[in-house]
Amino acid sequence: MDSLRFIPLGGLNEVGMNCAAVVCGDTTIAIDCGIGFTDEDGAELVHPDFEWLHAQRDQLRAIVITHGHEDHIGALPYYLKKVRVPVYAPPYAAALIGDRLAEHGLKDVDLRVSPAGSREQIGSILVERFSVHHSIADATGLILDTPLGTVVHTGDFKIESDPCDGQYFDRARLEEVASQGVRLLLSDSTGADVEGRARIERDAEAALEYWIARSPNRVVVATFSSNAFRLRAVLRIAKELGRKVCLLGMSVNKHTEVARALGLIPPIDSLLIPPEEVSDLPRNQVLILAAGTQGERASGLTRLARDEHSRLHLEADDTVIFSSRIIPGNELGVLDVINRFERRGLEVITRDEHPEVHASGHGSREEQRTMIEILRPQAFVPVHGTHHHQRRHLELAAEEGIQQTQLVENGSVLELTRDALRIVDTVPVRRVYIDGMQALTEEVIAERRTMGSNGLVTILLSLRAGRLQHRPRVVSRGVFGVGDRDRVERKMAERVRDRLKGRRFASPSEAEEAAIEVTQRFLVHNHRKRPLITADVDGES
Ligand SMILES: [Zn+2]
Ligand SMILES: [Zn+2]
């Protein structure tokens, strides 16, 4: 075997959808299988198109999951519906994946729990996991022992100087691996623009404690529910300050349950109260722990901000702490939530004014440098981040004296040989949009786009013996104002009748096509409009 290929299928230059393939001889493994969130075209989720991966299914031996964030596990059910392949995941991720598969009715998936430190021979690759710091429990990086040498994939990581317990960074193992030589390092670029070191989790906890202790009335702490360390800290602080905790929303409840089951947070039953009991307690004895930090319309936090929650109401001088960051693209929604709280006289504490209330899960520049310094790889490829972040990370590797570096994009086929690193090909990377639990085809998306921006015109025809029978009926929406609509619809109907009458159509679809063409011309010529036009024959005898 004289080469190894690394092919990112998603996650580069976009938020979410992390998925990559490593191909080595007759072995292909996928690393992560993530989803992105979207409201484009009415879809909710988006994932990489798995066509290319599917074509490799005979040699695809496993999907190896680095950690349990949605941008790394969320697309698993959609891929596993197509093909069954073993999934290896660390404990916290495995618990989340198990629930998600059950929701999708996927029962017989070969899901294997592999904690940090575990080693699995998968085809020609020995996959070893090492523990990293990140904003979720059980985050791991991968040491791939391949016939081409050792390849290290960091996963999402940071390196904390004073980690909160339960979370550690396996520096000793990496130093050992480095002493044997590392052929290639694939490293998380997300924090490449942030100088210095990322704030540590322990400092975010201390800041939360400070602000919660200073809050005179009810406190809402809004955070990413997948961070069990943060949940545990908030629960501890609430207990120490004599506040009962109301868990608001499905995801906070779900993650608290998983974290409890895995022993990441201590028993808390006596601490919890349901939303309807919040108003029974003095205002300074309540803490509400909520997700929905991104201004999601259906979240409990957004409903609190709009005062539309059925069982829970906040009042002036209550406090809302956003222990979170805004994921790019969600700025307007989050600002709206903040403004709604402030207009009602609540105190809102965010990372903008008080950066100490949140700690990122991704290392900054100095942690990225430390990773390179520990491993001293021969070759370096930045992953996880936009093109800009990858480029900045690449500069850092060059500063550190790494000679072989390469920028990759989704679809790049990166080839590693014993002495070279280069892009040799590209594979197609399309996207699949999910609405409800189903994929939207390109056709449906195209229709939604045209309808959404240009409106809809429908022509109803009736045929007898292949000939137009009555005047057609035309219905339009989102094209003309109500004052003009009837008149233009009548004109369109007359035009279709004039052009189609006397003709004999071999099939209903031939008549429909002719009607669409006439209407299209009429609208472009007279009104410069291009709505979605549909036609339907509603009677043929
Ligand atoms: Zn992550
Ligand atoms: Zn990630």
C-alpha cells in the first residue's frame, strides 16, 4: 500500500455537517456524520449527500464518531437508513446516538461504545482514541495507525490549564505517539483567529456563580444543553445558593438525563421543580435552566421572552444569563429575544458585555500551536472551520516549521504518500435538505424557491375527447394584489382558451404543457413576472 486518501465530505467552510472519509487500500472509514441547521427553503436540517460514501459501501468498515455534538452525529440516522455499517462512538455520544436511532425506528444498528484510550483494528487501520477538552463530555481525538504511518485527527478540541474534573486532555499519550513520528496531523481550525488561549470552563463556572449570586430575583441560565460540565456547574451553584431548578425544554431534560445516567452529574431529583411550581416559590429561590440560546422560535427561552409560555412567566427585575455564544447566522433571532426581555425590564447578561460567562469549546491559537508542538507532524492539514480559519491555521503550522501543508475543501481528495501530500482529485459534494423526517428533492426546493419569491399561478383545464371544453380557470397567489388579481386571472384564462381552442391534444399532459407555455408568455410579456405555473386537467371523458 503506497498511499492514503483523506476526503472531507462536509464541515469545511460551513457550520455543521462534519463528515470525512479515510481510504487506505481496501479499508474506508468515515469520521463523523454531522448535520447542519437551516431554515432555507423551509427545511430544518441539512446533511452531506452520501452518494459518494454509499458508492464505497463494500469497503466502508465503520463510522467513527469523535464526540456527540449534532454537527458530528446528527446525520447518522439518515445515512444508516441506506446502509448498515458499525458505528463506534464514545459513551456520551453513543447514548445520544442510541436515542436518535430509536426516534427514527432504526433498531438493529451495530453501535459500539469506545471510550478514550480504546483501540480498534478496523480493516487496515488501527483506531485509537485520546481524550480532549471540549464543550461536551467524552470528546475524543483519533490516532490512526495506518500502513502509511500515524495520522492524528484532533476532533474538536481545546487544552485547558486547570480542567474541571471529569474532563482531561491526554497529553502524555500524544507525546508518546509523537516520539514514534506522526506522518499527518488533521487539526480543528475553529479558533484560529483568537489570539492566546481560550477561557477555561472553570472560569466560566466562577463567573456564573458570581452573577447568579448577585441576582435578586428569578434567574434564567441559558446555555448549550449538550455541555454536561456547564449543566453540572449550574446545578451545583443553584443548590449552594438555595435555589430550586426548573429544567426548561426537551433538550435540557434529555441531556440532564443522559449525563445523570453516565454519572456525569450527581443525583438531583430533590433539586428539581416542574415549571408550574415556579410561581409558588419566592423569586430568589428559583433558577431556570434553559436551552434555546440561538433564538429558535419554538424554544422555551423564546416563549419566555415573548411571554407566551403556558406555565411560566418572568417579571421585571428577573435576570437572564446567556452562557453561550451566537452561532453565525442566528444574530437577529438572538437579538430579538434579548430585546424582548429588556423591554419588559429584565436584566440580561450576555457574553458581549461579560465575556467571562461563557467558555468556547474550541482552542485558540496558542492551543493550536501547542497541539502542533506536541505532535511535530511531518504534514499538516487544517480542518473544521471556514476557509479563512483554515488558512490562518496553516500559517501557524508554517510558523512552527511544518513543511508539508495543504488546504482542503469539501470534496477534495487529499493523497498522502510516504513523501508527498497533495490534492489529486475531487468528488461531488451536494447537500440534502430535511423537512420533517424526509429529504427534500432538488425539484421540491426549486419549486419552493420560485413560489416563495415569485408566487404561484394554477390553471385548471377540462378536456373532452382531447379538446378544451370550457373556459379554463386560473387561480394565482402571491403574484398580483387583490385589486388586480381577478381581472388578470380572467385575462390569463381568456388567453389560454383563445390559444388552445380548436386544438386536439393527444394527452392531458400535452394540454397542460401548452397552457403553461401560453400563460408564461402572457405573464412575461405583459407583466414581467415569472411565477411558478402549474396546470391540471380536471376532467377528461
Ligand atoms: Zn464539537
Ligand atoms: Zn464541531
